[in-house]
Amino acid sequence: MKHIIKQKHIFLFFLIFLISEIVLAFFASLSVPYAGNFIYKHILGEYGFPYWLASFTNFDGVHYILIARQGYLEYSQAFFPVYPLLIRYLAPIFLNNHMIVALVISYTSLFIALIILKKYLKEISFSASQTFWFIAFLLTFPTSYYFGAIYTESVFLLTFVSTLYFLEKKNFAGAMVCAILTALTRLIGIFLIIPILFYFLNIVLNEHKNSIKTISQFFLRSYKWFLKNKLSLIVILSPILGFAIYAGYLFYTHGDPFYFYTSQPKFGANRSTHLIFFPQVIYRYVRIFMTAQFNIQYCIAFLELISFIFAISCIGYELFVVFKTKNWFVPRSGIALFSLISIILPTLTGTFSSMPRYTLMSFSTFFVISTMKNRIVKYIFLASFILLHITLTALFIQGYFIS
């Protein structure tokens, strides 16, 4: 099938998303009681926006604004530096209105990311229909409002997709730079090492598929190939370099390279710094559902669990297909493992908190549902996403913690 989605279609997707978020925010301010359950909310009134528009700065957004204005405050090192640095250094262009520059960064990053995403999906043989559904599901996902908020989602999407696209185009310098920036945007960016490694292992497998008969032969061929192609090792390690830059800064300033993690309990993130295994997390949520009073917090806990189950089911199916077809190192294999880690890792802190947001970056989820053949099921997913998106956006705008 000819790939017919053009840049003007991407712009239309983007414009619909932009307008719908603004309209949703306005009507949410008229119909949902305000909660405002977060600190530093006074910042929302400092930049001259109506509060329903300034509310895209809710929760983490105020911290990014403060970091951009004043540098890292006590315990705010949990927020990685790329996004607040962009806000700080671009602010003079917008008369030091940090809120407007942050929103411009988020929406500009989203628009460029969608263009590159379309190109990347074409590189990995997605049809026009599959690309349409992928983007439609991504933008209507229940928590996709984070793409238009003062959060890292849009910047992360841009650097993440750009890394994958540059790899496919064999622009390894571009892939390396984007991988470093991805790891400096969010912690899970370090795990880009997996899709990058799988990309090069797939090259090895294709170049020597006639001579590789055993696993030991594959590892031997891979070892020799990497020795011969040392640039590939630099590209593979680039996410670790990005993480090391921030860890080095934290070691220099606080004597602890993992201060972004160890400071979280003091920051009030309701996360443990001791590893808590998955069965314990499930047990906690079962107790919540059996004993807690039915209210909005109860519903959010249920949404967190459902989000996890939905994402892990899609990733599990993706990995099953890989196992069944034995296409071990195709691009989607590495992305499936990346997606798996991105939703498993937060649970080790003892909670599914923010899971609806984390699943937004679980690319394998969108791979699976966008390539389903049953259109009726696709429309059911789309309608469900839209309804949940409207509800969650309204709650987020009015200061309810959703994710």
C-alpha cells in the first residue's frame, strides 16, 4: 500500500489536538470543581494567563518553571535537566515568560516528533493506514494531554523517535546526539541502549545469516563485528553517556550520583528507595480496592492498575509474536523490551502511581493496537480513549492528581 500520509495531514492531526486541549481546558474550568492539590500553585498566576490555561503547568509543571528560573531547589533533582534548561535559555526570546516558552517548547516538540514519527513508521514498513491509527491512538490516549502540558513528554517523544529514525537512516551521529538528550530528559532514556543494541545485532544477523547456525557462532560474529565497527559501540553507549552527565553533576553538587532517586521520599513522591517486588505492589492495590472508601482516589488507583494491565498485555503479545516468528532483533523487539522496562521499573518503588502517564511512552502498546486487523475493535479503543481523555484532561486542569 502506498504511503500517502503527508506533512499536511500531520499538521491537521496536531492542530486538532492543540485546539481540542484548549477547548477542553476552558470547559473544564466551568464544569469541574477546582482542587489544586499541589504545591507552588501560586506560580500559575504570575504570568498573566487565565488560570484554566495556566493549569497546563499543574503539578510537575511548576517545578520545571522553578528550575528554569532559579536552578535546582532542594530535592527537585528528580527532574532531569533538558526540559528546564530549554525553558531557561529560550525564555529571553519570549520576554522571560517561562510559562509561554515552556508551552511553545512542548507543542513545537510534539509537532516535529509527529513528522519524524511518520517518517520512522514508513522506514519500518508501516502502511498509511497503520500510521494513521498509530498517531490517532497516540494523540487520543487518555493521558496524551501531557504532550500539551509543561511536562517532558513531548521533548522525550521527539528525542526518542529521532534516535530510532536516525538509526534507520544510518545517521549515527544524529542518533548518538538524540540518545544522549533522551537520557538527559528522563531516566528511562538510558534504556534506549536496548533498541540501539538490537539495531546493530540485526545488522550482524543479516550480514552473516548463512554462516550462523548456533548461538555461540552468533556471539562470536557479533564480537568480531563490533571490534571492526567501533563507532557502533559509541552509539550503543550514548544513552549511558547522557545519564552519566547528569549523574556526574549530582555527584559534584550533592556527593550522590543517584540523588535523583534517593531524594524522592523527601520530595514527597510517595515512592520507596527500597526495592519492592511486583507481588507486593499487587497486594497493596488489592487491599486498596477491598478496604478503601470509593472516591476519586479509589478510581485513580483503579486506573493505575488497569493502565498497567493494558500496557503489559500489549507488550506481552508483542514479545510473543517475536518469540513465535524468531525475528529476535527487528526494531520492534528492542522497543518492546524498552517498553517493558519503562513500566516495570516504576513499580519497584512500591506503587503504580503515575502508571497512566508512563504507559504513554510504551510504544509497543501503540504498535499492537494500530496493527490490529479488526476495525471494530480499533474504533472501540479509539472511542474509549477519547472519552477517558476528555475526563482525565478536565480533572488534570482542575488540579486533581491523575498520574
